[in-house]
Amino acid sequence: MTVRFDPSSDGFRFGDGWQLSPEGARDVVKSFEASFTSALGFLAPRFEGALDLHNVEDGLCQMTQSGRPGDFGRRAAIAFAALDYFNARVLPPTLSQVEPAGRSARLDSYLRRRSGASAAVLAPALLARAGVLACIPESWIPERLVTGPLQRELNRLFGPNSAKIELDLKLPFPGGAPWLSQQTLIELKELKRHLGRSRPWPIVLIPKNRDLFDARVMVAYRYEEAGRSETTIFCYDPDFPGNTQAFHVDVTEDAAILGALSHAPGAFHPAGMFCGEYETAGPPMGFLLRLLRALRLSIVIWLPGRLVRRWRLGTSRLRRGSQPRASEQLNDTQQAGDGTPHA
């Protein structure tokens, strides 16, 4: 049976109990600043001339100098780390399991590295989309650029206000929120391909408030369709551990409009979405688990009359019995902070 991501067990359960250090937050900002060229390069073929006209690079600079980069880095680290543990078939630790100073430091070091790596991966796409939303209007070529010179010439020839020019300017695509909705439709199709192959995938929700670091990083693991026009995405949200976060997507022929989150953090409203790029990074594990994985051994739990859970370590796919309760997990096989074998 295909392994399924379960936010109540596969997600980190300590919420904001782990915070990114000030130095880690500065690293997040540096990752975004280093991504300006990539973001502008992505936009240049689409909005040639509009980038300078609307001062997009200056707008991106201002966005990276405000907000709470540490919050974004924490969300990205925990979302990507949850996928790392899931793909390693190991349950992530709880706070109570990382109390010994050495093990807590090891987990903190791993999460901080994951924060920097995930921020570097997500920054170009987030900057590009947030830049269009914040800086480039829907009609991104002002009519005055086209009609201005002609209007001045008419005024010179025939006198002021002697003629009026009306222009029906049809752009190949809009800017601002409509462009972001078009891009979201493309990303929604990509996300469905990942989920259709039973691959939980990181996504980023771009906020309407144009606060770059207010973006939400989540792990999408399931979707449901209600006809062709509505899709519901189910996610693990690091801000709401143990709960299933969900949001609706209204789909039209050329756009996807995101609805409110089922667990809405304050005034957060998503303007768009994109899929992150993800590569597995091995989470920290204790000696016993590393040995078992290297030997490709199985761990089996039996209760009278039924198989509770079977782990086959060191393989890409695992056999799975019925889910045990949290109290039945193999705490005696893990070192605190090093994870528990995953079903």
C-alpha cells in the first residue's frame, strides 16, 4: 500500500516551539538578495521594458528589507524537514524528545541548514511572483506612453484639446493579480501531477498583503475535485501542527483563484501559489536507526491477532499495517531527537 502523509504524525508537532536564530534570519534575507538576478531573469522575457518602467528591482529590495524573514525561514525549514523525515521513513521528533542539549543542538543545526537551503530554492520564484503582484499593474504598458507623443503633435498642429485619442490597448497578458492567477493555474496542474504520483510536495502561498516574508510554506499531500471548477488542497501547515490545513481553488479556463485557509492565520489571504523545488536531505538519526537502515532490516509490531505496523528500513517503499496509536510508537528504538521509524 502506498505510504500516505499524515500531518498528525508526519509533521513536526512543536509549532513555533522552534525559532530561527537572528543569524539564521539574516541568512534568509541574504538568500533572497542573492536571487534578484534569477527573479528578474525569469520576468524579463515576459515583461520586457516594464521592469524598469515600474522599478521592480527597487520594489524587491524594499520587500526584502521589511517583514519577518525569521518566520518565513522557520516555516520553510519545518516543511522541508518534514518531507525529509517522511522520505526517510522516520517520524519527526517532538520537543520532549530533543531535551538533551547535544541532541537538541544537532536538530537545531539541521533545521537551520534546511532553512537556508529551502530559502535559496524558493526565493527566485517567490520574488518574481511577489514582484509582479506588488509592482506591475494589470495594464502594465501605460496608455500615455503610446498616446502621449501623438497627442502632443496633434496639439501643436491643431491647438490644445483640438483632438482626443482613444486607445484600445490589448496586451498579450496582464500584470498584477490576474497574471499571478494565470501562473497559479499552471502550478496547480503541476501540483496535481506530484500528488497523483503519491508524492507530498512543498508549496508556497503568496499573500495579498504583499509582505514577502508573510508567505506560507506548506506540504500539500492530497487534493479533491468537485467537477472541473473547484479543487480543494489539503496540506500540512507548520503554523498549525497536528491539524489539516485546507483551501479551495476556483478554476476557470485560464486562471485559478485561491480561497481562504481553513485555519486562517490572522489576516492572511492567499493571492497565488507555486510549487517549490525539492530534493531530499537526510535528517539526523541515531546510530541504531542508521545501522538498521544499512542492514535493510524490518521492524514488526504485533498485538494479539493483528499486525500493527511493519517497517522495512533502507528501502524506498515500505509495507504498512494499520496505524498504531501514538502511545504504540517505537520510542525504545530511537534516540531522542533522532526520529522514529515511519510506516
